[in-house]
Amino acid sequence: MPPLLFYLFAALSLGFGLMVVLSRNPVTSALSLAMSFVGLAALFISLDAYFIGTIQILVYAGAVMVLFLFIIMLLDIKEEAEKRSSLGAIVGAILVASVLSVQIATVCSSLSHSKQSVADSALKLQEAGAEMTASGKSLATITKDLAAGELPDTKLMGLTLFSQYAFHLQVIGLLLLVGTVGVVVLSKREKEVAP
Amino acid sequence: MSLLEIIILLPLIAALAIWLGAPARTTSVGVSVLNLIMVLGLLFQFKSASVGKSGFAFESARTVLENPSISFGVGADGVALIMALLTVLVAFAAVWQISDDKPGIYHIASQLIAGGALGAFLCTDVFFIYAFHELALIPTFLMIALHGHGDAENCRSVAWKTTIYLGAGSLVLLAGLAWVVLEFSGGGQLTFDLNALRAQAATSPLPADKQAQIFLVLLIGFGTLVSLFPFHSWAAPAYATAPTPVAMLHSGVLKKFGLYGLLRIAMPLLPQAIHVAWLQEALLFMLLGNVLVIGLVTINQKRLDDVLANSSVMHMGYIFLGLAAGTEIALRGAVMLMFAHGISIALLFALAGRLRSQIGTLELNKLGGLGAHAPAFTILFAFGAFASIGLPGLANFAGEVMIFVGSFTNFGSAQFTSLQWTVVLALWGVVMSAVYMLRAYRHIFHGTASAGLFMTDSSLSQRFPLVLLAAALLIVGCCPWLLLGLIKSDLVAGISAAAAH
Amino acid sequence: MITLNHYLIVSGILFALGFAGVIARRNIIIIYMCLEMMLSAANLTLVAFSRFNLVDGLPDYTAQALVFFTITVAAAEVAVGLAIIVALFRSKQSVDVEAVTKLQG
Amino acid sequence: MPDQETSSLPTLLLLLPLLTALVILLGNKVLKGASVALSVFSAAVCFIISFILLGTQDSSPILLPFLEVGKFRIAIDALIDQQSRGMMFIVTSIGLLVHLFSLGYMKEDEARVRFFGSLSLFMFSMTGIVLAGNLVMMFIFWELVGLSSYLLIGHWFEKPSAAEASKKAFLTNRIGDFGFMIGILMLFMANHGDVSFLGLKSSFAEGPLHEIAKSNTTFMMLAALGIFMGAVGKSAQFPLHVWLPDAMEGPTPVSALIHAATMVAAGVFMLVRCSFVIEASLSAATIIAWIGGLTALMAALMATQQNDIKRVLAYSTLSQLGYMVMAVGLLAIQVSGEHHEAGPGHPAMFHLYTHAFFKAMLFLGSGAIIYACHHEQDIWKMGGLMKHMPVTFATFAIGTAALMGVPGLSGFFSKEAILGLAFEVKNPSGSPLFWVGVGTAMLTAFYMTRMFVVTFFGKPRTENAHHAVEAPIIMIFPLAVLALLTLISPIGPVARLLQAMEPKHAENHPTVMIASIAALIVGVGAGIFLYRGKDKDPLNIKLFANKFYFDEIYAVIVQVCQDGLAWFVTGLERLFVDGLVARLPAFIATRLGSAARVLTGGQLQSYTFLLGAGVLIVIYLVIFVLPHLGH
């Protein structure tokens, strides 16, 4: 990805992230968050994580944000519903955020391979495909794609999830089920009290 | 099991028994009577009892810990026996006058305080002295909070104030005691045994200035417990709020623990401290605060319980004066006054409690004319009031005059030192105490009673223990040599002798 | 050139932003959004490392699987959390965190 | 071991009234009327014992131990000498007569048992003062007479005025005792712990106190003034005189016994006992003489405008006490300033004795009048009582004459002795004090004439006075006895006792004689001239009638200095002591607490912030500090 695009999407992500924090209106915040996630998804894709980027948009920017907006509208939260934050909280927040950023930046810059660029660690698709074929662990569709010099991202993801992490995947499914049930229970109105 | 141990533990066992369901009044009064008899028996035996090298009679000890050496050691000398007598007398009167409609916790608390006080007075191990005193304090706090007079909010806040003050005082005291134990533990092992500590103090005394420093810490610690100015402001509200038996026991008995501790622990171990000029002057300054400032504060009070509570704080100044003088006469006078004040203030609090329960108010302006309705009550009150004024013939006078006389023993001199000036100022306090006591007496008993606000005498059996207290005041007041003969033990003499070196 | 460092710093800043929002904002829904933001920032770190730590010449899909799980869990969490917010709103008539001080020790 | 023979009588004398008082106190309900009889009986026995004592030798037995610590001891001991024997006789004889009189006077009082109990307590305490062989013992009984006086003044305590008066008396005495105690302590210190009168006396003659008296005059003066302050309180000298007129709220027999004849004279008695202390300091002696003179004159002036019969007598008592104190001071001036050898008697004691009899009689006579007039005390509501109460009239006349100093009566001799002393003293204070004495004598004649004329002559001015009848025999009898004693005091056995106290003067001063007789004539003449046949007071001097406004001034002083200060100090104590010792730490603790509240305030955001801060610190430590620790 050209640096320009990276900076564009990074700015998109961070700028709208800032909007989320600063906006007085919850709806603005929610929409800003969606935009921020779009930028983030672009960054994912720039890292060759097409599947993750896609579901980032599908799940987050699509489903979750809609849910947020829905709730905001359901509760009919007005802009002025929120009191101004106390000065202490704002100062504390800025302090923590800036110090954390500086710390993270310092730590990251001192990592051994943090100076690598994408080009420095280029994907070796053919070699990988050859090795997979040799070991016989992989599926034909994947090795065929690899041999063709394409990254079968979704297929590899599926392979990882359904072979290596199959059990975990089922647990996650169960979790979602429990979540669903929980939401239903929580949303159920308490016993009507006669007015 | 030695008799002293039984005397200490009996009230505690009684408290436990009442808690477990024994009939409260019977058990409590029975134990008090039993203790009274035993202490009186000890008093008569004391003259013939064999006194150990340390001045204690009836000694025994049970080792609890080897290193640091802690043992449950008991022993009594004259001073301890006088304090024990004070305790059992006041405890007897206090539990007797608890009326039947009060819950059992009144008896439990009273017995715990009595047992704790006895333990503190009769133990010869610093650890147990301290522990028993703390044991006695806890029910005091609880009773003020749970069953105090006035609204619950006030009780809570007063209880907290008392707890914090006394807790802080006890902490300072703990630090001071720890210092003492560290300084005086000989032979490479910590010991809490008072006799061992005293032996060590006698063989290798500390330099006078260091003694004074340790003494100051102990003074602040013990002083807070005795409401030494300026650490006194817990005392007046606490006594005014505490339920009657607790007020009697705490102001009469438990408060004396601080003074007793100074006499028992601080002064024998640090005999020269009080003669170090800066310490003596600091103490004189503080006790003048007790006498003069609190005296004036007392004059300003409008309710009987406040008057009594503040007067109790004020009179501590005189006992401290006896300690500050440090001479034999003054120290014995201090012991005498501790006893006398304990009896008189307990008597007054008991009467105030009865007044409150009968009439429902202690506002001096609303009372009046009781002298005509309740002559016996009046006479008893007069005993207490005139004793605390320091009328000759009642016990307080003997103590006070000994303290004053004992402060004027730089014989042949025609110059006043700070001690003598203090006495002159403190004597004005005697006038002030007459002012507030007579004012209260006049408001309560003279004049005519307002409609509905009068009372009648209680039955003979109800006032029996109070008569006992009044009789003790009179007997000791007329024949102070009876008590003085008891202090043949050399605690007091030893302090002044050691200081003379 | 865009290096790993760039991604990590973007992720860190996004995380810090989210954290600041959690501290500073009082509207519980926005706090929730900020939390999502922080999760996503963490995801970015994971994906970046997966891309720059090649396994046999391919991105590390274990990391990406973790991201997948995270997104799933986050989705479930959002659903439950929002349900809780709705329930809270019913009882407090407010989405202000000041109104919720039951955590008081 | 005390001598059995010499100590048994004083011990009995001391303990009998005490036992009586205790029995009455304890057996109040059981004994009832019998306790009254018991009290009178014990007074009679005391009188007999003191009569026997008159014939005994001087001795100083120890009666009971009191305090004993090491070398130091204070005992209840007695000093039997001429002074105490004479005083004892006065106390017990008047005491017995007052007991008898009270039988009649208090017959209808419901609380007469309490009254007689208190009287016995008084007899006990007064005996103690008289017998006392050392200062501490004297102080003990000094306070106890204060108590019995308190009880007796406040006998009718339902009356607010009586209650206030008793309180005032006790407190004023307490102020005096404050100084007394300081004086005792100073002597105690200077004399190596010996405060017995004999020990002090020898020490003043040649001993440590002799040295101090020469080397440290300030100390000696303060000690003497301290002792004197006790007398100022008890003998109601200026400026502590205010309690005595108010003490008239007590029953009249009490006024006669305690507030005229014995207790108030105890101050003078004590000063004479301690005369060696006063003699050691000329300045103290001068102050004492002047205070006595001032009191005598001022009280006489106040007496001229009083309308209450008892108050006139009370101010007269004040005035006569002032006379005695003046005599004490003058004699001390003479002894110390002019190195004059003190004679065997003492004019102050002599006047005390004579005064005791006639003043007690006057008070009892006024009691009889008040009784007859149904508790009316205003002389302007009496009048013409001569016809109705002849015996009272006669005895009252004798008493009045004695008080005025009519030649031939006891008062004349004792007053002469004092005036003669003042005349002899060459100190610059002597002459003015002599004229003060003469002026007082004139005023005395004047106000006594005024009272006598208004009460007994003229026409009855009210119904009560009209129907007045002579008091019963039980009350008349003591009056008659006292009148007899006053009359015969120049002759007979009583005279021997009294004359023993009369100072022997080398010469009689004609000036003194002339001055005192002139004062008498002027006073009586003016009294008769002004008051004969009057129904209203022709004079109206507000200043005197209102007692120089002392009560008002003192009320303000008490209010400002005591109550105001008390209020102020209470405020300060609340503010500063409570504030600094309790509130300030409490405030800091509260602040710290509320700071710590953030930790557990339930605020989600503060938790988050702390979480963040914690994370930052952990990161800092782990990443930035830990790796560098090793180096």
C-alpha cells in the first residue's frame, strides 16, 4: 500500500476516533465510530488481512453500530442529556492517554523488527504452497491458489479455524448463544407494576 | 489460684455468665459483694502479709511467653489495694443501682469494666496492665454508643470521640511502654515484668534528660486517659452521655488508671524525670489548664451532668499536681485524692442518674426545692458535693491538703518556685469548685420545686450502696491515717527516695 | 516506507483515545463505544504482528483467528452490554455513570 | 503518748457535739423530738466541761492523729491556754443559752431537728477552732464552721433570699480561706513543716522565721496578709464584709450565736493566736489596722440608715469586728514598730468577750421582738414595745448601753482599751485611727439610739406591734442571764476571766476618756433629737442605705470577671483546645478520607482512571525501570 493511503486511513481512523470521544451528540459519536472502523478495516486490508477487514466492516461498522444507533434512538438520548464532564476527569483522561501513547510509542520503537516494512517481509506464496503440498497437510484449493501466486486469505482463515481451533470456535458459538439468551432475559420487562 | 487472681477474674466470669443467661442482677450484685468482701479481707491481711523485695504482697505469676518474657503476674501493694478497694466499692454501688428494667448488658459492661480495672490495678506485668485497661475501655465505648443519654446521633458522635481520643492516647501509651520495655529489658531478652524492669532501672538508671523524654511520652499517653489538659475534651461529653453505671465506673475508677500507671510504671522507672525542669514545668502548665480553664468552663455549665463531668476533669489537675510535686507527702496525697475523688464522683453520678430517671431533666434552671421533698437524697448529694469542694472531714480534703503541703517542702526557703506559684493558682480552683458546686446545689435543692418536677426519697435498700460511699468519704476524711497506714509499701516512698539520689 | 512501527503507533494512539474516552465521558453508551474502539485497536496490533511475523512465508493465521474470536466476543458483549444499559436506563432514567455508584466499597 | 488527764476533757469537748450531730443526722426519723433534747443536753455538757477547763493548767495535748507521713504529721491537737479557755467559755455559754432560746424560737419550725443538728455541728467546729493547736487543724475547723454557717443561714432554704445568702456566705469565706491556706503553706515552708502555734511562736522568737522576718520582709508580709485574709473572710472585714448582713436571713438565734458572738469573732481569735506573724511585719500590721478601722467606720455609717432590726445589729457587729481587727493591727504595730513589750492581755480579745455577751443578748432580744411581732423585722413597723415587752425592753436597754460604751458597763472598758491603745501608738497610723475609733463610737451611739427609740418608744405603728406580747420564759431566761453577765462583768468570777484579758495600762489617758464620753453624748443626743416621736426616717442618705453599693459593684464584678470570663474561656476552649487537639486532626483525617473516597467512591470513571494510572506505573516499572536495575 502506498504510504499516502496508509496515512489517509490512519488519519481517518484516528480522527473519527477523536470525534467519538469529543462529540457531545451520541449519534455523531456512533457514526464517527463507524467511520473510524472503516479506516481501521482499510488498514487491516493493507496488512493482507482481507477477511478480518471485511468482517470488521460487516460486524462492527454494520451490525454493532446499528445496534448502538438503535439503542440511542430507543432511549431517546438527547445531546444535552449528558452533563459536562468534570475538569478532573478530563485532565486525568488527557494525562493517561498521552502518557500511555508515549509509553507505547517508546516500547514499539525499541522492538527489534519494528523497522521492517511490508516489503521487507514480503509474502512467499509459492514456497509456502510447495511446502504445504509436500507435507500434505493442506487442501488442494489452497495450494492451487498459492501456486498461482494469490493469497487465499479466507480459505487459510477457514482452515485455521476449522482445523486448529475447531473446538474454540464451538465454544464461541455457545458464547453467542448464551449472549443471545442473556439479552433476551435482560430485555424482558420486569413484572408490570399496576400504575 | 491466688486470691488476687480470683478477684480479677470473678467479674469477667460473671460477665460471661450473664451473657450466657445467668440472672443478671443476682449474679452481678453477688459477685460485687463477694469481691468487696475479698478485698476488705486482703486489706486486713495486708499488714501481716509478707511483702516481697519489690514491695508487693500476695504475689504470684504464671508464665505466658518465655521470650519476650510475659507472665500473668499479680501482686498488691498499698496503692494497688487502695485502688482495688475503690474499684470494688464503686462497682458494688454501680451495679446495685442499675434498675431492673435495664437490659443485662448494663451488668455485663459494668462487670467487664470492673474486672478490667481490677486487672489493671493488680497486675505486675506491663503487658497485662495495658491489656486489662483496654478490655475495660471497650464496654465503655459500646455503652455510650448503645445506651447513652440523649439522642442516638449525639451518643454515636460522643462514643466516637471518646473512642478516638482514648484510642489515640492508648497508642501513644503503647509507644511509651514499648520504649520503656526496650530501655529497661536487661539480659538481652525483652521482659514485661514490672519487677524486672524496676530492678534494671535501679541498677542502671538512664540519664535524667532521657528519662524526661520517655516520661513525656508516657505522660501524654496516660494523660489522655486521665483527661489531662489539653487532651481532655473527650471526657466531659463522655461522662455526661454515658449511662449511669458506666459514668460511675469510668470517671470514678477507670480514669484513675492513667494516674495509677504514672505512679506504678513511669515514676518508679523514671524517678528523676519529674524533677527535670522543663518536664515539670510542662506538667504544671497543663495541670493549671485543668484546674483554671476547666474550672471556668465548669462554672459556665447549665446542666448538672455537664457540671459533674467537667468538675471531674478539673479535679484531675490536683492529682497531677501531687505527681508533679513528686515529694512523698504529695504523692501519698495524690493516691488519697484518687481514692477520694473516685468515691465522690461516683456518688454524684449515681445521684445525678437517679435525678434524671425520676425527674427527666438535669437542667439546673428547671430544678429546685428538692431539699424539702427528698432529704436523704439531699444529704447524700451534699456529701458528694462538699467532698468535691474539698470540705475538711471528707476524704478529698485530706488528699488535697497533703498535695498542697507536699508541694511546699523546700523547707527554710522564702522563695517561691514555679511549683509553689502553681499551687497558689491551683488554690483558686478550690474557690471555683465551691462556686459551681454550690450553684448547682442551690439550684437543685434550694428554693421551691417547679410544678411536677420533684422527687421523693428512694427506699432504704436502694440507697444503701450510696450511703456506703458517703460513709467511706466520711471515714477516710475523718481518719485519713487508716488509708495512709496502708501505703506502708514503698512504692511512693521509693519514688521520692530514688529521685533524691 | 510504512513499517510495523507505524501500525503499532496508530493502534496505540487509538487505544489511548479510547481509554481517554472511557475516563472522561459520562454517557455510558459513549463509554461503550470507546471500549469497542480500544478492542479494535488491539485487533490492529494483532493483525500487524501477524503480518510481520511470517510463518512459512504466510501471515500468522493463529493471530488472525484470535482477532476473529475477539470480534465475535465483542459483538456478543455489545449485545449484552446494550441490553444492560437498557435495563439500567429503565431503573435510573439516565445513562450517566454518576447515577450508578453501586460499586461503592 | 498524750497525757491522759489533760487530753480527755478537750477530746470529750470536741467529740460530744460531733457525735450529737451525727446521731441527729442518722437518727432523724427515729429520734424526732428527742434529738432536740439531745442537742441541748450536749451543749449543756460542753458548757460544764469548759467551765471545768477554766481551772486547768496550760497544756497542749494531742487528741487524735490525722495525717502522718514520715517525719511530717498533722494531728488534731489542742492548745489550752488562757485565750482558748476564755474563748471556750464564751462559746459554750452563749451556745447553751442560744440552744435554750431556740427551744422557744424554733418551736413551730418543722425542720427544727435539722436546725439543732446543724447547731451541734457548729458547736463541734467552733470548739475545734478554739482548741486548735496548729494552723492546719484550725483551717479544718475554719472550713467546718463555714459549712455549719452555710447550713444554718440556709435553714429556710425555700426562701430564695436565704438560699442566696447562704451561698454567698460560703463563697465569700472561701475566698478568705484561699488566702488563709496560702499563708499557712508559706509558714509551713518557712518553718520546716511545723505549723503548731507553739512551734511558730518559738521560731519567731529565735529560729528560721526570725531570720526570714529580718531578711525577706515581702515574704513575711505576704504570709501575714495571707493569714489575715482568712480573718477578713470569717470576720467579714472590708472588702469581704458583704456576706454578713445577708446572713441575717438565717433564724435569729443563729445570728446571735454565729454571726454576732462566736464564729465571726473567730477571725479575731485567730489573728490574736497568730499575732506573732503579724508582729513580724510592720507593713502587714499597718494594713490590718487600717482595714479594721475602715470596716468599723464604714459599717457604722451603713448601720445608720438600715431599717431591718437585724441588719442594724449586723452592721453594728461588722463595725465592732472592725474595732477588734484594728486593735490587733495596732498592737502589732506597737510591738513590732516600737519594740513595745506585749502585755499579758489583748484588747481585741477583751472586746471580743464583752461584745460577745451583749451582742448575743441584743440579737436574742431582737429575736424575741421579731417573734412577738410575728416575724416583722422593720423597725418602722414596730414602736411602743416598751409597754408590751418590759423584760425584753430592759435587757435590750442594757445591751444597747453596753454597746454604746456607757461608763460602768463592759463595753465601755473594752472600747476604752482599744482607743487607749490607738492613742498610745506613735506610728503615723495611730492618731488617725484613734479618731476613726472615736467617730465610730459616736456613730454607734447614734444608730443604736435611733433603733432603740424607734423600736421601743412612741406609738405602735402596726397591728403586729400593737398586739405584741412578751416572749415565753424559755426565751426570756437567756436574755436575763446575758443581761446579768453584761452587768456584772466588771465584778465577780466572770470579771476575773474577762479582766485577765484586759490589758493593763500604765496610765489612764484623760483625752481618751473625754473623747469617748463626748462621742457617746453627741451620738445619743443626736439620735434622740432626730428620732424621738418620728414615724418616718427624717434622714435619707441613699449611699448609706444602699451599703455604699458594694453588692451592686460585686454583682457586676462577679458577672464580668467570673461568669463573663467563664463564658469566654468556654468559648476559647471549644474553639482552640477542642479545635487544635481534636478538630484539626479530625479535619485532616476527613480530608484524607474523602481523598481516599475516590478509590472506593463507586465512580466508574475514577476506577478507570486509577486502573489506567496503575497500568502506566506498572508499564513504567516493568519496561523502564526493571531492566536497568541490574546495572
